[in-house]
Amino acid sequence: MDHVEAHTTKIIGSVPAREMKSNAARFYAGDVLYGRLRPYLNKIAQPKSDGLASAEFIVFPENELIKSSFLKYRLNARDFVRFANHLNEGDRPRVSFEQIGDFDLLIPPAPEQGRITNKLEELFSELDKGVETLRTAQQQLKVYRQALLKHAFEGKLTAEWRARNPDKLESAEAPLARIQQKREARYQQQLAEWEEAQQAWEAAGRTGSKPAKPKEPKALPPLTAEELAELPELPEGWVYVKAEAISDFITKGTTPGKELLFDGTGEIPFIKVYNLTKTGTLDFTVSPTFVSQDTHNGFLARSKVYPGDVLMNIVGPPLGKVSIVPETYPEWNINQAIAIYRSELIQNKLLAAFLSSEINVRRMMSKSKATAGQFNLTLEICRDTIIPLCGAKEQEQLSRLLDEKLSNLEQLEKTIANSMQQAEALRQSILKKAFSGQLVPQNPDDEPASALLERIRAERAAQPPTARRGRQRRAEA
């Protein structure tokens, strides 16, 4: 702002404490409301009618020095968002007016504020139309993803393949027979390990705890008529089974004390819910956490996971974050909000895709209890999850087709996400120009903001105390 003097001031305009009523502050049409909770979300509104705001909002009334529309845009600029975001840390950071009130604003003359606001509204109107189109496309892709998964697990995606390859199809009894053989083989292995441990215990003079004999696997009853009635009809050769029947292992992890966790580097990677995604890929670039080898083999031994295991979050929202453990490390560990699915009877990509499907997530949510909006899935719900299963050859074909279509879908989603990021970068570039005096022409005849501030102070000082009662607009620097 070379030709017209601007004025640097702190953020002004908070509501006086006496206007707080029943944990709420009165606001009027045109005021600016700023959400105190989680400032990184940058929740800002300019209501068109009067009302009451909870104590979670800071209210900036209309001010003679700063126009509300100008302030609304100014609080959206990246430098202010960064400033507010670094004031507090934790899961639920919250800022006060006193904290954000320390942010310096460069205030242009009132007429220039109007010109800046008008130009921003003009530019952002076009930009918002483009962003809305991108959001619509994002939503359409989400709908397509769920339709694709629904078709895949109702057998429709491989219908053509089955018609061309009748000789490669299995009967519905074949997968069930493999399940029974697998369960019996696992029991025999556990029995052999117990007998070996029993002999070692006896050879050592029967000191220490006696090895516990493994229990014979319980018979898994078929699905009831009531359960089947709620499920879509499957093609010939497919069968519905419960996750417990086809899994070697379904359990949840354990969360150790903070003193046992290490950020950034360590021996054994420790997976948290925010490392899971809805695309089946584990993202360990987000705040990677590690535990020591001793903790991994000791306190956390039961929650070890290995490459190929399927992980699902059991605490939400959102539920349905499912990822496959990659081969980056030979062993991993997980926290208590994640369940492990390990199976050799269904391809892990298919299992991950089904668990993340909307139809499965809704079924699981319907069986869970919600507390204060949070869903918690029990291991019983995880083990009782009903999964559509087809023969091994068809699984290979289904996995290939689904992987191909989902890869194309994810590429489109990335393209849209990149476009959204570019739109936000453009928005911030425009805001930066606006608040550095480069967006609109300046008028040397405009009254400087500093002169306006002095006049406001003089007028208020000349008013008798009774005339200044009621709603006050803070204009002190």
C-alpha cells in the first residue's frame, strides 16, 4: 500500500463479557463468527440474521475500523490459520480471543476494504463454481465405488467369466470343505505344539506353568434362515460364511503407555487408526510411531501383525478404514482400536475391499453401540461378519478385475484431489495479494485507517458514559 497509509492493529471487535448469556453470545446479522475449537478447521461464518452463539465461538461485531466482510476473508488467509493453529496442541485444541487477538492486521482505508471485498467475491464466485463441480465429481466417484463393490460381492462382476469358464467353477460345498480342512489342520498343529511343550515341561521336572491343551474347534453352524433372508442372493458356487470360519486369527491390538512409543524412528512400526485408509493401502508416512523389540515380543506379543494381514478400525467414526499390511517391515504392531483379520481362504485384497464396503460397514454399525456419537465394534461383531465367498479360481479373476477398476478409480480421485489443492492454492494466492495491497487499485483520496482510528477514539472520548452503554464495538489497537 504505497500511496495510501494503512494501519497495523491487533484483531479487534470481540463481544464484551457482559453480553454473554447462558453460555452463549448475542450476534447480529453481518457479524463474523469464528470457531474456537480445532482452529485448523478454520470455521468462519457471517450469518445473515441475528442469533445466539455458544461459547465455542468468538463473535466479531461490525466495526467502524474493519468491515466485517473484509475481516471474514482476512481470517481465511493462510498466515492467520497457521498462527491460530500453533497456539494450542492436543486432540481438541481450543483458542481464546486473547490469544488470536495478538495477531497483527494491516488495515487499509475503509473504501479500499470495500473494493477488496468486492473483488474477492467476484473472483471467488467463479472459483467456488469450479470447486463445487469437483466436489460433485468426488461424490459421484464415491457412489461408483460402492456400486462397484456391491456388484463384485454379489457375483455380478465375474458373471461373464463364469459363463465362459464353467469348467473352472466349484460347487458351494468346495469352499466349505476347505474351511473345515483348514480348521482341522490348524487344530492338529496346535495339538502337536502342545504335546511338544508338555514333554519339555515334564522333562524340566514339571516346573512352571503347565502347558494348556488346545480346545478342539467348535462346530460352526450354518447361517440361519433369518440371516440369509437379509442378504442378497448369490450365484451358483458362492456361499456366505462368517469371518471367524475362514480366519486363522481375528483379534485386536493393545495400546501401550506413551513412554513405550517412539515418534519418527524405531525398531518395530506401531500402526494407529490414522495410518489406515479406505483404499486398502497403509499410509505410514503420517506421524510414524515405533515400539522397541522387547515391547513387541513382550507386552504387545498378541497384537503382532505381518505383511498380508488385513487391518480394520473398530472405533469410529469413520468406520470402514481398512488396509493391508505391506512388506516394508517383516513385523508390525497395532493399537487397541484396530482389529486383525488373517486368512488363507480368501485373497486379502478381496477381504479388505469387502470389509471397507458401505454395505458391510452399515451392518457392523447396526450391531454396535454408539456412545456420544462414537461407534465401538466388539470382536464378536468382527468375527460374526458375514462374507460372500467364491471358489479359488473365481477369486483370482475377481481380484484382478476389482484391482483394475479400483486403480482407475483411485487415479481419478487423485486427479480431482490435486485439482482441489490447486484451487485452494489459487485462493490463498488471491488472498495474499488482497491483503498486501496488490489486488485492487488504491485511491490517494481515501482517508487512511490511522486517521479514522484517531477520529473514532476522539468521538468516543467526547461521549458521556451513558451514551456508550449497550453493545460496544472495540476499536482499540
